[in-house]
Amino acid sequence: MHVLCDRASLVTSRFKKHFLMNQNLIVVPHQEDSTTTNPIVSQQQQFIKQLQILSAELLLAIPFGFVLFHFNFGGIAWIFGGIISGAAVFQTCRVVYNYLPKPNRTAREIGMILVGITIGTSNAHANLANISASVPVFVCLTLFLLLCGGCIGYIYSRLSKTNLLTAMLATVPGGVGVMSAIAADYNKNVTLVALVQALRITSVVFLIPLIAKATNHTSVQPPISSTVESYSFELLLLVLVISALAVYIAKLMKIPAAPFFASLLVGMAFNPILNWLPFVDDISFTPPLIIKLLGQMLLGITIGEYWGEKPTFQKRTIGYAIISVTMTLAAGVAATLLAMQLTSWDWLTCLLVTAPGGSAEIILVALTLDHNVEIVTAGHVVRLIAINSFLPIWIFLFRHFDNKEGTRETV
């Protein structure tokens, strides 16, 4: 009898195990099916969140821009309105919603395209002969700034105890988006690079209009109620489509700062080519005011996003960043004095040409000040080409020095 009970219990236990195994086999495929759709859903959710954040930033930048414009910030008020709104929205996402968004690179590219078109059309009738004669001066000033940038990067790396490549990417005036992306590619401290770059660009964009205002160089802002020609909308669509194609081709050719360069060239060539056509009368296309303001706000928003992305830094880190930015500004002043000795330009033109800020932002400052825009544009284009051309060599050298120091420390 006991044997029969033992056998019965053994059979029931085996049946339970077999039943549970079948249950597991049935449940597991449903878990796999549910996880296969998650990446697509997460991408869609991320896109919707980015669109919502960008919409909130633009809606917030408009009143900030009007307030700053009311306080005589001039045309540059819309960049600062974007900076404030970008930082505020990112801080709100971080503190209130416990969500950490990343800076929107696509929004910055669109902003650079719109700014490039605006600057290009304003330089369409520039005197290229006078500008080409100043190319040796631009090259000399660029080499001086690059040499100063290398020295500042070395000093900053020793002060902050960071590697040379991170210090160089943080201190070279090459743009916050580009340098942060390169730092991410080489697994360097992206937040530190973004901090120093954003601090430098914000300082330069704030100080130059302030200095110009103190010396009675006021900024120019076109009237809001500007007249719109009947053909403006069609030409705007045409120049946007051509610019998008040009940017796509420039990216395929690995041209540095492709959105800004390609749209700048399209803007400069659009009116001359249009008037060259036999079936077109005399047309002078200028982008509508909303395009100019939208481009400025998008550039400001992306700078503000870098401010709001990682606000918690040690006091020592912020202090070293301020020291490096101060040295970079001092190098810009020294380059301004050098430019005044080499050329017959006035001091504000020399300051704008040698300003160590983002190229698009500084050219926008010159455009709002209505002060020798073609000279400032040419100077920054030459510098941007030189920086991006020498950047692979700099990265190789600084990585070599970093590896050399690492081997010494291990020995």
C-alpha cells in the first residue's frame, strides 16, 4: 500500500513538472513577440518628445525675444531668447518630469541652414575683389588664433587635470555642436567640452553687442510689418529645397560644417543666378523676417540646451572653465590688435573678424549691427575651413601625447 502511494505521488509530481514546463514554453514566445516591437515604439516616442520639447522652446523663445528686444538688445535678442528658453525647458524636463533629453542636433542644423541663407543673400552683392585681397590677412589671423588655442588647451589640461584631447576640444573655437560630437566619438568628456564651448560662445555673443552699444554702434532690426512680394513664397520654397540638396551633397563629401557652408553658398549665388536667367526680370530675393528670427532662435535654443543638459558641476570645474574662456577672450583681443596693425579696418570690424565665437553666431552679430558683414563672413569662413582642415592632425597629435603620458604613468 505504501509502495502504491509512493508511486502515485511520484507520478503526480512528474505531471506537475511537465505541466509547468509546458506553461513556460507557452509564455516565453509571447514575451519575445512583445519585445520585438519595442525599438520602433521607443523611437516614435522619442521623436514625439523631441518635437514637443522643441515646440515648447520656440513658444517660450518668442516672448523672451520680445522682452529682450524691448530692453534694447537689438536683433541679437532672439538668440538670447532661444538660449534662455532652451535652458529653461531642459531644466524643467530634468527637475519636474525626471527626464533627461539630449540637445537637438537636427534643430541646430535647420537653424544653421536658415542663418546661412540669410547671411548669403545679404552678401550676394559683396565686392569679392576686396575680400580676396584680404585672404592672406585672414590666414595669418587664423594661424595666430590656432596657436593661441593650442597653448590655452595645454594650460587648461594641466590646470583641470584632464587629458589633452578633451582640453583641446573644449578650448578650440570650433562650435559647441561639432566639438561635442567629436568628443563623443572618441569617448571623451562630452559635458565638459559642451560647458566650455557654450560658456565661450555665450560670453562672446553677449559682450560684443554690449561693447558696440557702449561705443554708439547700435544694432539694426528690420521692421516687423515688412512688405511681402507676390513671388516671395515660391522663391523661399525654391531656395529651401536647393539648400537642402546642397547640404545633403556637402555631407556626402564630408565638408565641415556642411549645413552652414552649403546654405551660405546657395544664398550668395541664388540672386545672381536667378537674374542671369533670360526669362526672369530684375529680382532681389531676401528671406522673410520670420526665417531670420527662426534661424536665430534655433541657434540660441541649441546653445541653451547644452547649458540645461548638465547643470551640476563642481565649483573647481566651473572655475577652470572660466579661466580657459578668459584666456581665449584675451587671445581674441590680441588678435584684434594684430588685425588693426595689418589692415585699415576699424576696431569693431577687427573685433568681429577675430572674435572666438561660433562662426554663425558672430556673423549674425555683424549682420544685426550692419557692420562690414562681407568682411566678417569671409574671415570666419576662412577660419572655419582652417580649423576643420587641421582638426584631424590635432586629434592625432593630442591622442599621441595622451597615450605617451599614459604609458609614462604606468611605468
